[in-house]
Amino acid sequence: MGLDMFATYANDEVEDELAYWRKHYSLDVWMQNLYHLRGGTDTFNCKYVDLDAEDLEDLEHAILEGILPEGRYEYHDYKEYDLEFVQNAMDKIYSGYKVYYTNWW
């Protein structure tokens, strides 16, 4: 068993996968911190985090500056994919979609 992570985009008519990661612990810790900052109190497993443009800008900054939280694997293995995700997610938000992150242990 391991960590599977997904980002989806949705509106009233469409819901589809935007990104998928496997065992990207640094990103998951970043999302978990966001979940708790927004008042989440449950164990961060199978919970959804709504991402807005400001969140994505903060994530992009953390990726570019190399300040994602510590994880089991080096986040640079995912750096280009993560930056592509941020851009695609921003495009979806500006096109009127909502973007969500979730994980599954």
C-alpha cells in the first residue's frame, strides 16, 4: 500500500483528472498543511482540498525555491511535473473550473 495523489478539475458539467502522483510525500505534506490551515481536523486521507489561484502561486513559489516540506523522496524528482500541474491548474481556474487535490493511503 502506498500514497496515491490526485488533482481534479470540475464544473457543473465536467469532472476530470488533472494530475496524478505516486508517493510524492513533500507535496502531500504541503497539501496537508493547507488542509489544516483551512480548519481541517481529521486525518488527512481521502479529504479534498479546494485549490485557488493564490494557493497555486504559493505552491509554485515553494517548488521553485525548493522549500516544499521534507518528504521521503526528493521533490526535485517531480519538479517539472509539479510546475506543469500548477500551470494547467491555473489555466483551469481561469477557465471557470474548480481544482481539487485529494490523496489515498
